[in-house]
Amino acid sequence: MKNAANAIISGGSAGGLTSILHCDSFRALLPIGTKVKCLSDAGYFINTKDVSGTQHIEAFYNDVVTTHGSAKNLPISCTSKMGPGLCFFPQNMAQQIQSPLFLVNAAYDSWQLD
């Protein structure tokens, strides 16, 4: 990528979450001066209890970290402050992202409301 002028990383759902988590590391792969943008479509998962009172998504992310050893790939700026499973939630790490980040989420997300 010798002559990259513009680059975008994007994804939907889990891919949208990934575009948030890897936004700055994607920019770091490109030549200095490349205009980089990150777009997450439906990748902003909320950390809340479900109707049974369980932190379902938080438990799921903790399992992902344990199963895949994901902690080493998450921003240290987040993992140094909280458990790595919590660093999968954009609300805990999006403010630390240096590259332009655009979030698209439906007002009504049936998957998250289940």
C-alpha cells in the first residue's frame, strides 16, 4: 500500500465491533498521511442485564476472551483499567480511539432486546 490516500475499515454486527476494536491498529498499518475512517454498523453492543437479570453479553465477552486469548489484542489503555471482557463494549473504549469513528445503530435492535 505504497500510495494509499484514503482507507476505511467497516463491518456489521460482530464485524462492526471489530472495526471499532481495531480502528487505530488498522491506521497504524498504513502510510503516514493516509486518511483513515472507521465505520461500525450495528456493532455497538450494550452492557445491560436481560429480562432475567443476567449480564448475558458481558458473560459472553468474558468467555470469548478466555477461549481465544483476546486480551492481548485489546487496547492496553482499556485493559489496564478494567477486565478485558468489558473492553469489548465500545462505551468503555471508543473515547480512546484516535481515528475518526462513525457508529451506526438502529434505534430498535431486536437482537439486543432479546
